[in-house]
Amino acid sequence: MEKYTEVCEEHGITVYGIIDKDYHGNTNKICEIPVIDTEESFDDLEKLIYYKENFNFFCATNWTPLTDKVSIRNRDKRNRLINLTKQHGLNCISIIDTFSTKITRSITVGRGVYIDGYVNIEPKASIGDFTNIYSHAHIGHDSSIGKNCVIQRVACLASECTIEDDVFMGISVKAFKSGAVFGKGSFIHEGIYIRRGTVPNEIVSMNGENMKRIINYVVD
């Protein structure tokens, strides 16, 4: 939350408040940002019109592919909030730390995207809606990243790669093969060096039954 608000402040964007039914009525502020309403308020036509006409939105709920109860709940909540913005036609802005990250004219960025500081995105890359890219990540030229993906800190993606929707690349992942395709819902654990793409919903890990197969891909 603090990272989002600091980038907004640097760009002169005033953060008006948080709309979240989990916190509304239970706490007044989160990170000094007032909790102003519940997302259920969008069912009230008068309130919906007021918010649509006066504010931009950003989905600040993060997600990971882990299977513990909190992670599952966070994913469900994020998906619900994103669906609300689509259902009601809310204007979602992207938050980009352009003071330390250069976005060239040939890069396409969707809506609701967060791009952290010190990210290197090479020309003609595209970033899909609601994707988060964190500090010191590298995105190769002509690569395409889908919707609602997470590229974690210090991750590196080769050129001309395709990342489909809902892919999670952990901290320090190195995807070296140019032109590789990473299937929808893939999860590459932190620290993995990989020279291939993935199939949809594949988990790439140094743990478990597939350890030998994954290691062979890493070192060959």
C-alpha cells in the first residue's frame, strides 16, 4: 500500500480513500488512507454514479498462487474487485514509477497496471490489464505479458516471449529462452532458471516429484 501511495504522491495523484467491505466499519484508516466505503456500495445507483463521475480506481489487493486459506481468499477477492470494475465500467488507472523506470513510446500498458521502480522494459513490449511488475525486473523486447500477471522482484524475461494471463513469476526467476510461451495460470517458484516455456497451470519448482525433470531444463 505504501509503495502505491508514494508513487501517486510523486505524480501529484491524491489518494482519496479505500473501498473495502472487510475494513469498512472495522477500522478508519490503513497506512493513513481513510477507509471510506464498501464495494457493496456500487449496488446503490446513486453512489455508483457519484464514484464513476468523480474518481479513478486501482485494485490494491495483491495475489499469490499459494494454496493456504489467506492466499486463496486474497485471489478470490482480487478477482471479485477486478470483475466489479469491469461490470460497472469504472475507470482504472495504472500506477507507474516513471522516475526510475523508463516507459518508451513503443511499450503498450493496459489499465490497472502497477510498475515498480527500477524496472527495465525493452521496446515493443506489452503489459496486460491488472498486471504487477516489481522492482529491478527485466522484460525483453517484443514480449507480451497477459492480464493479472505478477512479475516479482529481480525476475528476468527474455525477448519475444509470451506470458499468458494469471502467470506468477517468483523473485529472481530467470526465463532465458527467447520466444518461449508461458501458459495461463503458470507458477514459477522463486530462484528458478528456466530455458523453456510452460503449459497452462504448470508449477515449476525445485520441490516434489518433478525435481529431476525441472533441474534438467535448468542446466541443459
